[in-house]
Amino acid sequence: MYQVYIKTGLDRKKIGEFRDFDKAQEIIETELAKNEDIKYVMEETTGSVDIYGELIANVVDEN
């Protein structure tokens, strides 16, 4: 599962969650077409959790 976030300062806004990497990349390209200056992060989750029960996410792509 891929999660896409737009970074605004120290905060980040979740754009969506996608099963397909290509769909997540397409959403990023659409957002970049609207505004070239946005910063984004794409994270991949595998369903694994840490000892606190929080979902483990690995950064796949960011700018």
C-alpha cells in the first residue's frame, strides 16, 4: 500500500492511499502539474507494525 502526502512546512497532508505504485505516481504528477513548487512524500506500508502498534512505513519517493 502506498500513501502520498503533500508537505507544508512541518506538517503534511495525506492525498491518498493506493495499492498500485503507478497510480500513486500518477497522482503526484497531477499535483506537480498544478503547482511545481509542492513537496511530497510517498511511503510504502507492508502491514507490519512496531512494538507500539503503529504501522511501519518506508519512504519510497520524495522531493
